[in-house]
Amino acid sequence: MTISRRNVLLGATASAALLPLAARAQAPEVVIGVIYPLSGSSAQIGVDAQKSYETALEIINKYYDFDLPLARGEGLPGLGGAKIRLVFADHQADPQKGRAEAERLITQEKVCAIIGTYQSAVAVTVSQICERYQIPFMSADNSSPSLHRRGLKFYFRAAPHDEMFSAAMFDFFDAMRKKGTRIDTLSLFHEDTIFGTDSGNAQLKLANERGYKVVADIKYRANSPSLSAEVQQLKAGNADVLMPSSYTTDGILLIKTMAELGYKPSAIVAQDAGFSEKALYDAVGDKLEGVISRGSFSLDLAAKRPMVGKINAMYKEKSGKDLNDFSSRQFMALIVMAEAINRAKSTDGDKIREALVATNIPGESTIMPWKRVKFDEMGQNNDADPVLLQYIGGKFVTIFPPQAAVAEATWPMK
Amino acid sequence: MTAQTIIQSLASGLLMGLLYGLIAVGLALIFGLMDVVNFAHGEFLMIAMYLTFFLFAFFAIDPLLAAPLVAAALFVFGAVVYLLIVRFAVRAKANTGMVQIFSTFGLAIVMRGLAQFFFTPDYRSITHSWLGGKTISIAGIYLPVPQLVGALVSIAAFGALYFFINRTDFGRALEATREDAGAVALVGIDKNKVFALGWGLGAALVGLAGAVMAMFFYIYPDVGASFALIAYVTVALGGFGSVFGAFAGGIVVGLVEASTALILPPSLKSVGIYAVYLLVVFVRPRGLFGSI
């Protein structure tokens, strides 16, 4: 075979085309997609989430002396010190936009994993796309229990879901009852997307099982211009405990309307969401002294685990806020995902999935009050113990479970 | 269901309805004047609410005092929007309807984006105003003072508007321009001036509504969206272009919303509004007081 000029040219072109690949291999990079509402009615959540992911990214990519996976050392040692790069996408709280953005992240940005999404309704579509492309999806802060029960192989959630959260609430009620507090009737108040619906169903089921009477079960339209009709029904029911599952906007309007219509329940035990947000307490905090919310995070942990305080300070510098239930779960989601990619020693979806399945991080190496991070066959971490927090004197204190509590619950609320 | 529950629902619905009317009237006014639907109407409301908030946060001006200032500022804003954008949009040679829709729609998106950029998407609230959080209770019926004052402001604004349109020269010019914009030019009325003032007036009214709303509602860049939707229904119900149709439409929407929530689960309370709306569209397409 003679070597023609054309062959030489072809060979040269081919090696030129390969060059960038080779160059990329020398400075390896792991790209992870992060998908949040960055505009629209819950944009603030996405903006805060971005800061939280950047905090986790900094800890992974640089050296920090924390007892946290990947903190000591720079980048991912399993991939030759590869640095992680995050690509943020905006789903505007719309499941269809979420679907499109997830597809774009995978096909255009070539991400090897996706983390998101705040709204459970969006997690549904994003995780379906991930499943189709065989890319692992980590639910950082979605709490709908139906998410992990869809038989998806690439779905993982390190944090608790609403049945676990609600079970903790009812455990707490049981404990209070034993102490002689009268808790017989409950009012459920939940919004009409998957988060509120799942949460309401879980609470209704638990109430029936454990012998509490639900006097009002009100499903309302999210972002309603007015909630006076709903509050009136709550008032008419006058239950011992009001249990809202609401995002920030509706939470603010609910509390304002309750005050306007002269309704003061003896206790509010909230399913997180809006009731973990600073904006809600800025707006109506004076009416919320003693409100109880579930959470998966508590800053009280900083006393036992100093790194929690330090990481909180890092986050606060970026966002101007303390870590809350959401930002802490978002932070952990990236750590857990990166830890698995590091063990997988690959950016291949299947290999990362296998590594995630084998995850076993002890609770002490997280910033959460969890026992450990270990996924069951549906991708749910059942060892993520939730806590109940009470808003007292302008901050949250842990009141339940007893092993994590730093104070007794104030009941009834003021 | 007790009589008290029903009365309370209807009272809340009436108060809210009067506010819906005040929010919608600017839209009706502008449409009646020049057949342009302002798709940025909700964003006008949003800007007014933010303005009230900032006047409160930086200068400690109570929303009640801020209301005239906000209305004045929105008047200027509305006139400027007409002079800089809408004036050119209505002159489009081809596809005028589309150009109008897209120009105000685009304005809405720009305003929302700018608000998110400059004000951040965080939820703001005016925490301590003179009226905020106060409530009057009459025989177990609770009437929140901010909404009550809002309803009175709404009635006063409609009263003033009635006087203005029927008793002043400018009001007559407005009516004349709306009847026949070409003919008024012949008698020496500057069409552009009247349109600009009409836009200003429409924006000032929604500004007034925004100032009142800021007393009891949370404020964020997308806050206009849900109210704008109700405003469009209100205007269509009352009759496109009819200022007093907006008043009646607002009350109807408020009452229907409140009474639907008494019968159906609250998550379906908007169903009542849209059902009535559909009925009107089928039976009386020009709306209750429409003249087209």
C-alpha cells in the first residue's frame, strides 16, 4: 500500500481531532447537572440552592479539614484528582421545562449525573428522563414518597420523605399524649400539587392508624390570591393541631389570613417547605412563635459536630442566610453523589449507579442528624432520621426525637 | 354550615371582589380607549407593590400615605410605556394585533426579569403598617381592616372615575377618542396625548390597587400573574372596555369565588369563576355591560 498525500492528510486531521480529547484527559473534569427553579415564583429557592451547591463544590474541589467524604484532598482521587464542574439549569417549577432541561443537560452538556429539583412534581419528569438515558438522578430535597416507588433504577434520595417526616410528627404527638397533653383532633391543610397531595395522604393515613380525628382536610390551590374561605373552614374545625403542607407564598398568606379572621390554633406542626424559609418568618414571624416544623437538619448539631458550624459559615458568606432544611439537603446530595462517582472511578452512568447502590456513609460524616446514608433497593435512604424543630425566640430549636432534642416542646404555642 | 360561615364568606368575597375590580379597571380603561390589551397589567401591579414596599422600607412611609405617591408614579410610568412602546406598536403596518400583543407581553417578561434581577426573587412583606393585621369583628364576622380600606378606596376610585369621565373636559375627550380616534383629530384633540393620559390613568388605578394590596399580600416578581388572570376574567365578564363593567365584574368574581368555596372543595374555588365566565361568553359574549 502506498501512502498517498490524501492518506497523510486524513491521518493528520484525525490526530488533530483527537488532540482536544487527549488534552481533556490530562485535566479531567466531572460534569454534574443541577436543576432548580431559578426564575418564577420559587426562584429564591433556586438561588439559595445554587449557593449551597457551590459550597459543597468548594469543599470537594479544595482541601478542607472536615470529616466529610472528599473534603480532605482536592477533587476526586478515584478519577486522578478530577475536579467537579456544575452546570445549573432553570426549570421554572414547570415539570415540562424540567423534562426539556434534563434532556439538554444530558445530551448537550454531557453531564454524568443530575441533582435537583425542589418541587416534587418536577422531580417526576426529570427522573424519568434520567432513567431513559441511564444517568443517575439524586433527589436532593424532594419529599414526596411516591417518587422512589416508581421502580426507577437510577433514582436515589439520601434525605427522608414525607411519610418518614409525618411518622415523626405522629410519634411526637403520641409522646405528647403520654405526657397528658390533649391532642385528639387535627386539621390538614395542603396545596394541590404532588408535594401537598402526598403529604396530606400520608398524614391522613397515619391519623387513622393512630386514632387521631381529622376534622378538616383542606386541599387548596397553590398561589391562590386569597385563602379566606379555606381559613374559615380551618377555624370552624378548630382542631388541636393545624398541619400545613405549603410553599412559602401560601404559607405567608395562610398565617396572615388566620390572624385577620381571628383564628389561633393551639399548635401548628408544619410539613417544612415554606415553614423552613426565612422569607416566611420575615413576613409573619411575630405570629409564629412556637410553630413546629419537621426538618432533616438542625443547626443545634453544630455543638456536637463543629464542622456543621463552619460549613454553615461558608454558606452564610455566599448567601447571607443560615443553612436550612433545604440548603443542607442540597449540600449533602452533591457530597453523596460525588462520593459515589469517586468510588465508581468512572463517569459512566451504570458504574455510578452501582457505586451509589453500595454507598454507606456513617451519619457522623454528614452534616445531618442521620444514622447513615445507605440506599434501599428503591433508592431511598431509610436511615435518614427526621427531626422536629420549634421556632422560639427567633430561631429553631430541636425538640424531637429525644436523642437529638435540646429543649422541651412549648405547647400550646403562643 | 352556619349562617355565620355564609355571611363571613360573602363578606370576604365582597371585599376581595371590590379589590379585583380596582385591579381590573385600568385594563378595561385602556382596552376601551384604544382596543389594546395590556398583557403587562399584572406587572404594573407588581411594580406598584414593590414601590409601596420600598417607600415603606427606606422612608418609613405607611402604605396608606404611599398610595397617592405610588398612583402618581404609576401614572407617569403608564404614560411613558405608551409613548415609548405602545405608540409604535399600534402603528405597525402588518399584523397590528400580534405586534400589540407581543409588545406588551414582552414588556411583561422584561419587567418580571428586571424585578427578579434587581429586587431578587425573595418574598417581601410590609410587616408593620398602620392597618396591617388589624381586624374588626362584628358579631363573629371578621373584617380585616386593610381589605376594608381597600374596598373603600376601590369604591372611591370608581366614584372619582365616574365623575371624571362624565363631568370633565378630559373625560369627554377620552370618551370621544374612544368613539372615533380619527374624528377627534379634526376638532383639535391630540390623539396621542389622550392615549398617553389614558394609559397613565389606567396605570395609576392599578398603582392604587397595588399600594392597598401591599398592606396584606406578599410581594415577589411573579405576584402579578395570578391577579392579572383574574383581572382578564373580570374585564371580560364586566364587558370589555366598560369601566363600570369592571366594577360589577370584580364584585361578581369575588362573590362567586367565595360561594364556590362554600360548596366545593377549596382547591376548586376558581371553577366557579370560570364557569360563570364561560356562561357569560356563551350567552352574552360582550359581557355584562359591554357595548361592543
